[in-house]
Amino acid sequence: MDYKEEIARELAANTIVVYGKGTKTAPRCGFTLETIEFFNHFGYPFEVIDVLENMPKREALSAMTDWPTLPKVFIKGKFYGDTDILGPMAESGELQTTLADAFGGTAVQKETIDLRQ
Amino acid sequence: MIDNGSLTQLIRTRIPDAEVGVVDRTGTMDHFNVTVRSKAFAGKTLIEQHQLVYGALREALADGRVHAVELKTITAEE
């Protein structure tokens, strides 16, 4: 099975993809839950893909990103690490711009406006 | 599991000048808060800085000695 192709398809189909442990409704790792809560705050749609039990896919993802841990976040196909990266980006306002661009400038959330002021 | 000193040493194998702060978050010696300060981070993006640290921890993460890391990197001034 070629996981690279599967991953490429998933990244093409969803603007925000979180590869994590567990699902949106049943996260099985504190960091995955934290990441779900983080993106809930922004209000844009995002996809959580559970790779907990899929070691070959996890290895393919780690090799692709040079990043050994889960969760792994992609926005418009680009790797953004985890909330250790996204948190500071949100504080500086960079993430709000990235998300607004990724979603074509639509659906700008109230939080975004507040953080920019 | 791994003790704070060994974790610091692992990071210094890749980043010799690293000042490393380690906090065991759960008391189980496998979930850590790690802060790394180094000149090696200068000119690198946040992702590249974290990739540098994770490069040093790859084996420890793969074999389960370290389960989870909350990482913070700081660029040391010249």
C-alpha cells in the first residue's frame, strides 16, 4: 500500500488536516484533543484522521515531515507541526492570515478580528 | 522512560550549545515539557527549530523511552 498517495489525496481533499490519535468525537491522546480544541476555536472546518493503529502510515508521515510525533497538522497541504508551532503563530496573528488565505478570505471568525486589533 | 539528565544529553548530541530545561509533566518520566535555548536556531523557522530537536530525540521517541514532548525553542543571542 502506498501511503504517500493516500496522504496526498487526504491533503488535497481537506484544507486543514490533523493526523492524530483517535477521532474528533473520541480523541485518544491529550495532544490530539488539545489540537481539536485549538481548531474548534477558529471555526473553520477541519478533518481529523486517526493513525494511532496504522504504524506504516505514521512512519510515512514522519519521513515526509521530519517530525516524529503526533498530532501533525497540515494547512492547504503544507506541514505546520503541532500546537507548539500553531500556538505562537496564533499569538502573532500569522495563523489567522494563513487560515483566511487558505479559505479564500471567507468565514473570518470573530476571534480572528479580536486578535488582530 | 528516561531521566532528565539523559534527555538533556541526547539533545546536546545534536545541539552541543543547547541549554535544556526539562519538566516531567506526569511523574512517569515519559511526558515532558522541554525548553531548548541555542544559537543553532538563529535564522531557522519555528518548524525547522523543532525538527532539529526532534532529530535528536527520534530514537527515544521511536522506542518509547519518550512518549510525548511539549517543546519550546528559544534562539540564544550571539
